[in-house]
Amino acid sequence: MSFPHGPIRHELLTWEEVDKLVDVLLPQIRSAGHFDALIMITRGGLVPGGLISEALGINYILTAAVDFPAETGRAKLAAWPSFLQFPDDSLLAGRRTLIVDDVWGSGRTSSAVRGRCEAAGATPFTCVFHFNPYRSLFERAAPDFYGAITDAYIVYPWEVDRGTRNIPIGFPESN
């Protein structure tokens, strides 16, 4: 697979760099006020969500797992997500909810979770460590909070043991 701008650059982060991302995010999130709940999007958002919930003292922690069919081309844009796991609406209604994932790539996952939270009566805000506006499928949507903008495929320290052999050379299809 080739891309007009060449192969995707890969960036391997250290735990120290992750700490710096959290330090960048915390003032942004605090300036938005108190959050009643935090949803971690599995799997990528588990570590970032844990770090942020601990730093902010958010104890009401929920998880969401989203899957998109492996469609290609234009069909990918219209693919409807499957929610493999999602909190019951009663757990979200009336709550200011911080939705945490590692990366906003295409934006589909965070946007799908945000929409489902809104439908449940929550006031959702999205938060990611890395925002890749170059891959986003949404021209007018972006995460409410992000630690950095990137054009790279990010490999976090908790992913290193998986190795880099399975990292795609082209655009990753998830997120």
C-alpha cells in the first residue's frame, strides 16, 4: 500500500514522554470543570484513562469497547459501529463524562462513544494523548482535549512488548 506522502512515520514513546502528555492534559481538563464519570475506550484508552482518573480523582470509571467492520474505501465512512461493551444509559444520564482514548486517528471510535453518551443523557468530552488531524475523517470534529498533535503512528510504552512487526506500514485502520 502506498500513500501520497510516503510511508507513515513511527514514534516510540517513553514513560517520561507519557508523563509529559498527562501534564499537558491536566490543566486543559481542569479548566473545563468537574467530571462525574470517566469512560476508558478499550484497549487503547485503558492506560491513559487510568492515569488521568487517578490524577483528577475521578472514581466513577466505566469502559466502552467499539468495533467497526473491516470495510474499505467509501464503505468505511458509512460503517456502523458495534458496541461490544458500553455502560447502561442509567449510569451516564446527567453526568459530565470524560471519554479517554490513546489516539484520535480517524476519529470514528471517539465520535461513536461521544454520540452514544449524548444519547444516554450525558455531557461528554473527548480526550486523547495524540490527535492526528491528517487522518481524521471529520472536518469539523476534534477531541476536546489532546496532549499533542502528530502525523506519526504512535507506539506507547505499554505496547512495546507486542513488537513492531505487526505495525502497518500504511495508515492504521482503527481509531
